[in-house]
Amino acid sequence: MSRGTLFDKAWKLHSIGQLEEGQTQLFTGLHLIHEVTSPQAFAMLRDLDL
């Protein structure tokens, strides 16, 4: 049986780098970004100062 959750596996497959602050850079293909909900999601992240 495989180890890790689906989230863990996706994170590992899409991680491309580690920043000095300890944050992980992730590659996200455009097919994962929904054209209707993405603006709201990114606005929320911007408001949270992430």
C-alpha cells in the first residue's frame, strides 16, 4: 500500500524549490486553475498577505 495522503503526493510531485524563508515553491499547471473561482481565491490569498 502506498504511503501518504493524496495531498502529500500532489505536494511532492509539484514541489520545485525551497525558499530561504522555508516556503515551498510549487508548480501549478493552468489546467488546475478554474477560470471562475481563481480570481476570488487569489484575492483571498492577497488579503491574507500570503
